[in-house]
Amino acid sequence: MKAPSVIVVGAGIVGSCCALELARAGVDTLVIEKGLSVGWEASSRSMGSLRIQGREPAEIPLAVEALRRWRELASKAEFEFVEGGNLYLAEHDRELDVLRSLHEQAVSGGLEDVRLLDSRGVERLVPLRDGASKGGLYSPYDAQCDPQRAVAEVARLAEQVGARFLLGERVTEVLVRGEKVRGVATAAHGSIMCSHVVVACGVGTPRLIRTLGLELPIKAVGVTQAESRAVSVTFRPTLRAMRFSARQRPDGRLVLGAGLETRADQFVSLSDFTRLVEWLPRYWVHRRNIRLSFDLWPRGWQYVRGGVEGRSGELAYPGPNQALIDRAARGLSSVLAGSPEIVIDRYWIGLVDHTLDGLPVIESLDRPAGLQLAAGFSGHGLGIAPAVGGVVAAAVLGATPPLDIGAFSIRRFAAGRVPIPERFI
Ligand SMILES: Cc1cc2nc3c(=O)[nH]c(=O)nc-3n(C[C@H](O)[C@H](O)[C@H](O)COP(=O)(O)OP(=O)(O)OC[C@H]3O[C@@H](n4cnc5c(N)ncnc54)[C@H](O)[C@@H]3O)c2cc1C
């Protein structure tokens, strides 16, 4: 195989966006993906919300730039892309405080068109049963896409401008000589040389960079979603309430999640003793959002040690939490006008790569030189990936990054305690 200049490990949305920007800049790029298609793990299981509102302040500039790029991508490729905004819905007066604080955060982050609505304002955006809402917070900025198709299309655009994709191959090690990256070792193709490696492996990232002595505190948590048959009520914004979240596809189908009170599943394993003192406060703050699972059969000893990762890096998924989604569907139906029946066609679960502080790691390292990290997106990666692609490509080309990424350095985890994120996802 012809040696590329840059190897991107992982063909999720982040790796695919990096490959697109690198190839556009004329860099010979090879993407290596262990799955049999692009978007094998989190990216194709995402809800599809391209959200700016409700992001951590440090992420807002990335999210704004990313949305601009999503618009451009949608104009060049064939995937569902709806600029319908995002609506937080309060069903009870007590929830209005959460919306006020989200509103303050949005305005101080420069999102001046985000506005608080009374129940009439909410009903103008979504057909609701009388009295179902106490108010809302609406952002006109946000959009939605079909993630599975979007990641495939981004990869296709990358291929069109010269990026190559090697699917079904696992990278086992990043190779270094002296203090510089010189390539990767793979399971079936041996060593492949290059001058830069971009690690965009989602939950697989800690395992790969551990071979370089780097530690990235990530927990893999399983989040369930579902898709329903078409319903007759129509709305454009992505809806988020305490007990449900939903976006409506153009054909009327709903993509459903369990809302701000979602519960994610996490296998408990011996690996959880690493940095336990730092993770415990985070568990405590978000204890209502996490369901710990001690059920080890039939996953066996390897998962006792490594959590969702088996000995060679294969992932074990908890089963989807159908009861949680059924409850969300009932909750949504109870607020919509006419209380339509929501019939679920399929449930699925995806693994979110949660970091300790809920922020990603996006960094070009000095040691080893030539290593770029883009991982730990903590449930926000689909939305911001196109901007991350631009930042990573600039770093590889030795240019100043188009956006400030100082908050996303991996060094923050070694420098002491990091803040606990306010929201679970
Ligand atoms: C249920 C769910 C709903 C979500 N909803 C949203 C949403 O609405 N909006 C949003 O912005 N985000 C959402 N997210 C988060 C978003 O999906 C992720 O942040 C994003 O997909 C991360 O992309 P990635 O490319 O970093 O990771 P991934 O998509 O996981 O890609 C990493 C790739 O690396 C490959 N890989 C790993 N290790 C190796 C190796 N050693 N060698 C070769 N290949 C390897 C994997 O197979 C995988 O394909 C959601 C996530 C889940 C699970």
C-alpha cells in the first residue's frame, strides 16, 4: 500500500470530517476503520441533533462554525438536513428556572436570538394539547440531520477529493521514532508509515493512545434511542423536555430519546478504579442519569477488567433500555395535540465517550510530534465535527487553528481537578 502523509484512525463523523478537510487541502490521507462501514460506532447511532443551544460555553464557537459547515455540506451532498431550531419545553413551573439559566448562558455566549417563550409562543411552534406547556426556550440556530446518511456522504465527499478509506482494519499501535510519529501498526496490513496520525477513535481512543503512555479519562456509557412510525402531528424544532426528546423526520417519523432525565447504562468493571476519586463526584452529581450494571454474564472476565472493551478492543453493548423510551413516547404523546399513538419501529443503543468534564480533547501534540487527538466528544460530536475537521487540518498543515481550542487540551486532566459538567449530555 502506498504510504500516505496522514493516517486518520476511525471513520466516524469526526475522522471523516478530518479526512475531508485534509484531502481538500491536498494532503494525501488514509482513513483506517475497524468496522465494515463508515460510522460503525457512535456516529450512525446518534439522534441527529446539530445543536448550538445548551452547549458548554467553550464549545459554542465550534458549534457555530460547525453549523455553517453543515449547511455547506448539505448543499453538496444527499442527506436529510432540516434547519428547524431547538425547543426546550417546560411541562411544570419548576422547570422554568432551568430554561432561564440556559437562556442566560446562550445570550452570554453570543446567541442573541435564543428566546424564552410563554405557552402561547411554544404552541405556535409545536401543536400541543391545551395546558401542556408552561413555557419554552427556543433557539432558531439549531438543525437536524440523518446521521447515518450524513457520515456516509461526508466520507464520499472526502473520497471524491482524494482521501482513501481502508475498512475492516484495526490500528493496534501508533508508531513513534525518537519524539516523532512515523506510522501505525495494523492487525492485517502490518506497519503503514506516515508523518501525521489523527486519532479519532471515539471510545476506542484511550486504548490506542495508552500505547504512547498517554491517558485519556473516558467512560463509555450506553444511550438508547428509537424511531417510530410516522405520526400525523408535525413540528420542525427538535424538542427537549425532562422526560422525552424528539426530532421529526421529513416523512413524519420520530427519532426519540429520553430527554434531560435520560438514563444511560454503564458496565462496572475493574477499569473503573482508575481515577475513581475524580469520577465519583461526577457520578454523584449525575446519579439520576446513570444506571450501573454489574451483570457480567455472558461477557466474561475480559469485560470485568476492561468495561465495554474486550481484549482486542471489540465493544460489548448493553441492550437498549426499551422501557425508558416507551415512557418517553408516552410522555411526548401526552403533550402533543390529539395525543397521537406513537408506535416504535426500532430501538438501538450507542456508546457515548464521556470525559471527566464533558469536553472533548482536540489537540496537536508536541510529543510525539505529528499526533493529533480528536476524541471524547461526550455526546456532542455530531454537531461539532465539521469544525473539528477544519481545526485538525490546519494543525497538520502547520497553520494557526481557525478557532481557539485551548480548552480542549489533554493536559487539563493531568493539571488537577476539572469542573463537573452541569448537564449529563
Ligand atoms: C445514542 C446517541 C445519540 C447521540 N446524539 C447526538 C446528537 O443528537 N447530536 C450530537 O451532536 N451528538 C450526538 N451523539 C454523540 C455523537 O454521536 C458522537 O459524539 C460522535 O458520533 C463522535 O464521533 P467520533 O467520530 O468521535 O466517534 P465514533 O463515531 O465512535 O467513531 C470512531 C470510529 O473509530 C473506529 N475505531 C475505534 N478504534 C479503532 C482502531 N483501533 N482502529 C481502527 N478504527 C477504530 C470505530 O469503529 C468508530 O467507527 C450521540 C451519541 C449516541 C451514542
